[in-house]
Amino acid sequence: MALSSAVLIWATTFVVSESALTSTSPAVLTVLRFVLCVAVLLPLALRREGLGRMLRTPLTAVLGLTGVAAYYGLQNVALLYTTAGTTALLQAVLPVATAGLAAVALRERVATGTLVGLLLATAGVVLIASGGARFDRGVVLVLAGVLAYAAYTVLLRRSGSAETGAAGDVPTDDPVVLAAATALWGVILLLPWQLWEIAGGRAQLTVSTAGIGATLYLGVVASGATLLLWTYGARRTPASVSGVLTAAIPAVGYALAVMTGEQPTTSKTVGGILAVAGVLLAGYAVTRSAGPESAPP
């Protein structure tokens, strides 16, 4: 339930972010989003134990890099070059990328159905991303961010299944503390980009009611709440299974983009159907192969 709730919220963010980027530069929006996220999570984490140790753990910094700085930063830059619908549809890569990384890093078994799903999803992504049979800059940035988030999900699962206290492992099972530390590291790692944007005269922030509302939603609901939900759920389920739940993102995100004015195209629609069919097939295969005997306690 935690993972599914996070996924449904995420599916709404592409349209909201695209709207916010009309008055706010990518670095400003990303940093503001996670400053708000930290403002929500840090007071909760300070009431608990282990935040200091968590911040000093190298793996937490890597989680902040992959799950916050790389994924959200690259996504916001990509929205300057491609549409919200395309960005949403390309999230179809996330489940199969997560399953593939989990198979390599965690030795989670990849079923035949998962491999077939990977082929379908790949074909769908090629259709979505093709513009004259080529990948544009926005598509490349989105895919790079998606791969970073797949690594983040696998690392979360690794930290949740590892023995507490082992070298490099996250030294707490508290999702609030881990989410707060991850968000704080994300902000720290985003600051050089923000300084570069300011130094180059690219920083932009136009104050408006719509912009404030979009930023508050992205920071409090779509970052603070979802980071907590995903941290809790991803540490307690196989990485391939939690990755498969992201199959809802492309379908819901693209539907919202079309509903808010983006023109649908045949290649995107067919590609989206193929991609979602691929991840659903992969998800079915993963859950079948996982079986009740391998479910976490």
C-alpha cells in the first residue's frame, strides 16, 4: 500500500513540474522541492534516534545522489526539451531496469516472463522516444534519471535485507530517519548545480499563486510523503517487485498529460501500450517467481 500510494502521487508530478518550469528554472525548482521535503521530514527524524549516524553513512549519500539529485534533477532538465507525457511514458523503463539491476546486484531471479516483458517495454520506449528515428536530449536525460532511480531502489532493498551494523549498511530500520537523511543529502548534492545556475544567470523564480501551489505540492506531498512511503516499502519488498509497481506511472502520467492539453500521437500511444504491457508481464512473472516462501516477514 505504501509503494502503490507513492507511485500514484508520482504519476501526477510530470504535469505539475512542467507547469512550474514555465516560471522557475530547473535547479531552483528541484532545490526548493527538496528543501520543503527536508522541512517536513527533519523535525520528525530529530524526535527519533540515529539521524547523525545515518548522515555519516556513505550509503545514505549514494541514496541521496541516485534517488534525489540525479533522478529529479535530470527529470526537471529533461522537461525543458520534451513533454510531460513523453517523460511519464519513459518511466516504463523503471520496472525492468530495477529487475535487471536486482538480478545482478542482489541475485534476485529473473523469470522468462520478465525477459519477454523487457523486450516489449524496450520496443515501447523506442516508439515513445523516437522523433524521426532518433533520441532527443530530453529522452536521454529522462532515461539516465530512471536508471539512477532503479539503482536507488536496489540499494534500498540491499540496506533493508542486510545485517544491521555491517560495513557500509544503513544503521537503522527507521524509514523516517532514512528518508530525512536521504533528502538532506539530496539537497547538499544539488547545491553545486544551483550555484552554477546562479553564476550563469540562469536561475529564475517568478512568484505566483500557481507557482507557489505547484512547488508546495511537489515538495510536501510528492517528495516528503512519497520519499517516506517509498523508503518504508522498498526496504521490505524484493526490489524487482517494488520496481514493477511503478508500471502505473507511465499510464497515469500520460493520461493526465493528455487531459491537460498535450496532443496524443500514435507512436506514443502504441509505445505506451507496449511498454505498460511489458512491465505488467514482467510484474506477473516476478510475483509468480517470488512466491510466498520468499516473502519478507
